[in-house]
Amino acid sequence: MVSITFTDIDDFQFVFDQLNKFIKIGDSVIGNEEELSLSVAIGPYDTKLCYQISQCIANCVSTFYEKRWMEQLLTSTYYYQDKDEIGEITSIAQSIGDGDKEDYPGAHRYTNRRDVLLQSTLSCIEQGGTILFDSFLRFRTGPYRALLNELVGEAIDEYKLEQEYQNFVEGLRILLRSRQSLQKKVVLVYDKTYQLFDMNGSLLTGIEGKLEDLPVGLTVDEIDSEILFPLLLLAPEEVCIYTDDSDEGLIQTIRNVFEERLSFFPYRMSKLFFSGNP
């Protein structure tokens, strides 16, 4: 027999519902809402049932406490106070931890964090007896919370990089708006490599010039010299992009800077452009 005593009714109700919904063991689960306690009859060596109970408790922790603990880390350890910043960093941490950022190095360490939590929970359930849920949270979730701490640290670094990128993009937007257009329309073709053309189909190479009055914090060294610099120098009123990979990094930056000036077309349609420019 395993008994679990809670101090929070939401925790009690969540675990109770999970036990009856997913385990479907009926009368084997006894819930006492007044005392906020659950009892589960476990037969000798019933490893499967112990694992199922552990899953229900681990689900409760990850559902109710993961975000809360990350927010506490941000305020108490990293001294963030702005609610919007805390929300953004927490969201980034959850994205990394859930594997939504597939190209993020080492993300698998965090996507497996619930396995760490599950192991701590399972060792507790297998011991049987009475479990105080608050004590379990305090003393048995250490490895899981250590991973959350590392995850929050990673998310802060990612947040700072994103802020730097947004500042960079905004600086380029200001620069573009301040420039007079030297070319009405240009064509950018991307198929693993970039090529920039004028409307006569002539390759635009060796474009020289100087970008003056750069916004504060923006330097020429930060700007891609092969494509982005010429685009900013020419400041075209319209940019036609032929590509099948609109998510490529530089294209994303060009999209963020030139915004409504852009038109996208499939790469195969570039043949139509060149067929009209012998």
C-alpha cells in the first residue's frame, strides 16, 4: 500500500484523476478529499503499477511546478523582475526542453529531464508507506531541478542572443528607411548560393559604396558583405526573391529588414525571369 498526502487540492485532484483515467484500477485507488490523501493497493513486486503511479505524480510535477520553479529561478537566482522578460525566457526554456529547437546543441539533455524526474519518483513509490507530497517535492526532485537550473541558464543566453539580433534588425531597418533608393527593383536568387541581379538580368557584383550615419550600436562589420550590404546600399523599392528555402538564415534577416518590399517566388520561376532577359 502506498499513501500520498497533499496540502494543495489541485495536486490531489490532478493525481487522483490521472490514476483513475490512465491506470483504470477502479477500487484500488481510495481518495479522501477532506484529508487530501490517496491510497493505492499495490501487490508484491508489481513494478508496472509502481511505474504507472510514478508517471501520474511526475506528470503533476511537470504540469504544475516546472514553470513555477523556472520563474522562481529567474527572480531569485538571476534577479529578473520584469514579467514580460520572465515570460519570454520561460517560454524559450520550454521550447528548448520540449525539443522544439531541433538545432539547439545538447537539447536532448533537457528533453530527457522528465525521465530523471520519473526515476526519482519511482524510487520513492517502490519504498511504499506514506509519502508527504510536499516533502517529496523538496527532497526528491533535486536532480530534476538541477536540470531546470541549467535549462534556464541556456534560455537566458538564447534570450540575450535574440535581443541582440532584434536590436541588429531594428538598426538595419532604421538605416534602410534613411537611405534614398538607388535601384527601383532587384532580384535575389537563392539555391544553396546567393546571386543578386538587376531587372535586366545582369549580375550585380563588386558594388561599392559607403553606408553612412549608422544607427548607434550598428557597425559595418556586422553586416553580410556579399548580399545584405549591397541590398542596403541600393535600398531598392522592391526585392523579388526566387527560392525554395525561405527559412534560410540570411533570407530571414532580409525578410525582417525589408518587410513589405519583398516578394517571394518558387525557385523554378526564376527561369521565367531570365527567359525575358536574354
